[in-house]
Amino acid sequence: MPKLVIANFKMHAPDPKKWSSFKSPKGAEVIVCPAFPFLAEWKSKNFKLGAQDVFYENKRSGGAYTGEVSADMLRSLGAEYVIVGHSERRRLGDTDRIVNLKLKTAISSGLKVVLCVGESKDIRSRGKAQAEKFIRGQVQTAMAGVKKSVLPKIVIAYEPIWAIGTGVAAHPADAERMAAFIRSILPVRVLYGGSVSSANAESFLGAKGIDGALVGGASLDKSEFQKIASVGSRKK
Ligand code: PGA
């Protein structure tokens, strides 16, 4: 399976014109996740498109949900993937139950899901067993009621909260262990996210059982992200 390399632009708006020279390297699957208003502008033959969030109702006729965006709307703009349960959304109120509803709606609407899980620094400081217990809970609640047959449409991004946007990535061996743990709960592809850069991409994308990377800050720089994608394309 090719490594999955995902750009999460968050609430930033890089210029798609500057990315016209970006090429998904053969051997890696590249997904770009811009903010909602820019999805259509980012549609490209060079990579796949993903959204950063989705609402859990998907009324085809629309609905009275001010400010929300449905899975059908995202698909109509060209999104193939959606990130669900990012810690920055959880911090703003997405509970495990909401994450579960979003995941189910996204899948039943034909989107593929990048489910984010990750423990806080506080939980990690209580030891590996506590971190695993927490991650197991996040995975199990997010997946409640989800049929096994849709697992190929789900990838899990392990993103320890303390590593996101801090410049302090997890130790690759710890990420590898957690990826193996997640896969012992659920047979899905597992990515690592949290301060991935071209400087450390090799150690994560080359780690056993890590199937790709979810890249925030470093994805805002096209050439930096291109380098990370190239590393992914060389790893099996
Ligand atoms: P970061 O963000 O690469 O800036 O740490 C990763 C993410 O939030 O998905």
C-alpha cells in the first residue's frame, strides 16, 4: 500500500496557484485538506482533496443548521476524504459521541475518513498503559456501530496532543508502538501526526506499521511538503 501523506492547512489559506507545480510522487497517496471555502479552488489532478471537518447530519434537502457543512456538500466540491476528531475540534467541543456521529455520516455519504486520536501530555505522563487505555477508548467510541466492511475507508491518525504544532514530535519508536497498539484494536491503516517535517519524515514514514503522516504546519510550505511526500513515496 502506498504511504498516505496528508496536508492539513487548518485555518490558513496558502495560495493554490503557488502549488501548481506540486506533483504527487508515484508511490505515495497525497491528500490536501484546505479550509471549507477553498475546497473547490484546490481541486487538482496532482493530489486528492480532503475536508477538515463535517457535520453529523446529512439531510439531502439541506437543513436548519447554521454554520454547518454537510458531507454531500463536501463531496460536491470534490472532497474524497474528511478529517474527523482532530484534537483542535475536540478542544472546541467535539465529544467522542459527536466524533462517532460524524464518522458514521461521512462514511454513509461516501467520504473516506481520517479519524484522529491522541492523548494529552497529562495522560502520557501517567505512563504508556494509561495512554493506551485512553486511545483504546477514543477508538472504540468513535467506531461504535461501524460495520467491519467499511474499515478500508477509514484510516486512523495517531496525533499525541503534546506533539501537535509544538515542534516536539513523538519519539518514532513510541509512535510505532502506538500504531501497532491501534492496529491490535482495529485492522486499519495508521498514520502519525504531530510536528512532522522534512527533517523527521524519514523516521516516521520509515517506521514499521506507520502507513503515512498527517502534516500541519510543515504543509504550508509547498517545497517542504513536497519533500515529505517524496520521502513517503520511497517507503513501503
Ligand atoms: P503539526 O499539526 O504538523 O503542525 O504538528 C498536525 C495536525 O494538527 O494534524
